[in-house]
Amino acid sequence: MKRSLPEEETSRLERKRERCQSDHQNNRLFLFHDTCRGPRFLPDPVESGLTCYSTDTFIVGSINGLICSAGTSGFHYWPSPDDIWLWNPSTGLSKKLPIGNHTFTRFTNTQVTFAFCWDETADVYKVVKIVSKKCEATFAEVWTSNSDSWKDIIITSTSTSVFTSVDGQPCFYHPTYSLLFAPATHCDVFVQTSPYWVVLDYADNVFAASFDIKTDELKLFPFPPQLSLPRNDLLLRFIRRDSRVIVTSLEGCLAVLDFLNYFTYGYNNFYKSHEYDLWTMDYSGKWSKRSLVYINFDFSVCLNTIGGKLALREFDGIKLFDLVTKETQVIHGVGRSSRCVVSTFDFVLSSVSMEGFEPFGDDFSSLINLILPSGLQINLNPNAPWKRIVRETEEDTNSAEEMEDDPDEVDIICRLWESQWHLQFSPPV
């Protein structure tokens, strides 16, 4: 017997479902990471995607429905950046990666940055980890899904000006985003399938670091020296992650938006306009200035580059800006809650799994509070009928029996898929 809903509630869910499906068809299903909401405060779902609330972990990236998360050590001893998970919210399965060769130590000026990649040709998932300690050699390693182990990465540089340690190894770090309050970050942008970071050495030089997913090599390229900001100001902008310098991708190349002018005066009005020089880097590491870019609305930070579009966080929402067409799109339903969103990613519902996946354990479930859009439909089996995901109510006590009688005719009523999903457990001692 199928559970019925009041007509008004059904109409509301249908409207949200249609809006979500429209977004999904336009590749606009997102994954947001919010660091400011505790597990006791459960806001309304964001219509355009999933929201992950966690102060102890951060999202490294999302590929094919898999999410990579790592600990922050921002407020607690556990989890640390050595604790890394791959998980699939569509299936409720996760895997904790083995500890790497180079570990994180608190209170030692150690900083860690990550990237989550996929070699589509070999169908191998990779997690890149770069460990930096002040004025000491920087180490990098990569975990691969086919070996389930870590191996060291060779670091090379196209510049002779990079700061090196006593033994001649490059020394650099990726600035920590201030809202994370943690010595752990993720890459700045993907160019095609390669992750890129903007890194600083200990002589205050700026470089672009690129990881090659085919050769497992990490290479440093010099940053364009002709940027308009003085070097000290440029370093501060990178550390603060503000809107003055934006790292993105354009037409298969690494790109940088260099801020020029903030205020523009009209005849009868006054508005804020972000005006940038657009720089791109070719495969050899050579930079060239392309054009001027105008963004005629105020924003505080670029959260990511999604589908070739900048995800720009405003005071009361998040917008997507297309560098090619100059079109702007609003991400539905975010609102002022976006003020605590520190990252945004593409996300797709899938049943992708890998060896070692198992149901979420108590330790992992205690760290994550995940909210999905109301009315979102899942269809992991293309031959199965669609199911609508609805909130659990007091009248749903017989849902388990109904599911056993006729699982194809019953709406999914499950805490895993709604804002009620947060298992309150204590982390291991």
C-alpha cells in the first residue's frame, strides 16, 4: 500500500522535484561544505544540491558520486589530516584510506593540502597529499585505488628561483583558507583532469603547482610576474582567498583573474564592478594576457570553478559566472546560509563503489551532517521506477512492512536521505 500525502504537500514536493530535475539536467547538482553549523541546528535543505555540515572534516573533492573528505585538526585532536575517507552518500558506504608515508603533526608549523583525481583511461582514483613544514623540504605522495597504498611523488620545478631546503629540495606551502581554521586545504582548480594549486615558497615567491595524473609527477611553474598587485599585497590576497586574485581554468588552460578596479561610477547610480585582467598559462608554463573581464555584482570569494564557471559567493547567495559568455546564474535556495559555505563542487548520484567499502561506521557518522534537497529523486538502477524521498513523520511506523510487501511502490522514507540524518556518536579515544 502506497503512503498518500496531502494535496498541498504533494504539490509543493512536485514543484521542488521539477526544479531539482531541471537543475540536474543542466548539470547543476552541487555539493556544499558549510563549517559553521553544528549538528543540533538543521536548516532547510538547499534545493540545488547536497549540503555537508562539518567542523572537523573538509571536502577534498567529488568525482562520479564519490566524495573525498579529510580531517582538519582545527578544533580537536581527532580527526587529523592523516584521516582520509572516500564515501558515497548515495549508497551509504565508505572507506578509510591507509595512513600515508608522510604524516601530520600538530603544533609544528605543518600544513597539508590534497586533491582527489580520477584517471578515466585506467579507471583509477587517486588522492594527492602534499605535506609542508616551515623551511623544510616539502613532500608529496599519492594514493591509488588499484594498489590501495601510497607512493612518493617526484617534485620538479621549471624555475630556478624556488626556495629550497638544505638538501636542495623545494620548500613551499599552500595558504590555508581562513574560514577553515585548520592547517589543511584542497587544490584551487582542475585544468582538464589535473589539479592545480597556487603555492608560496619561504622567500615569498608565488608558483603554480600541477599534478600529472598519468605520470604521478608534481611540477612547479612560476606565476605571472606582471600582476598589478604589489607582491606583499598579492601574498595577502592568496592567504585571505579574497576576490582580488582568482585562480580558475579557461579553454583547457590555467587562468588567473588579476583585479584592476573596484568602483565604477554611473550617471545616476553607483554600483560595484569587479574588473580583471585575464591571464592564461600554456603547457610550457608561459603566461599571456588575454582580455579584460567585468563582473558587475559584488562578491566576496570564488569558491571553485564548476563546469567552466566561477562559483562566486555573495552576501546572500552563490552565483555562477561564465567567463566565455559572461552570463550569470543563481544557485537556487542557498540564500544567506552561503556566508559559511567554504567550498562548492559538482556532484552526481551514483552507485560507484570500490574494494573495501563498507557501511558508514560510528566514527565517520559522528563527523558528518548531510542534508539533501527535499523531493530529490534517486534512480541508481535505470530499470527501476523513480522513488521520491520525503521526510519521516510519526505516521511512517509501518513503512518498513510496506517496503517489504512492495518496495517498488513505496516512497523512500529514510533518515539517511533527509536532514534528520545525523548519528550522534562519540569519536574514538
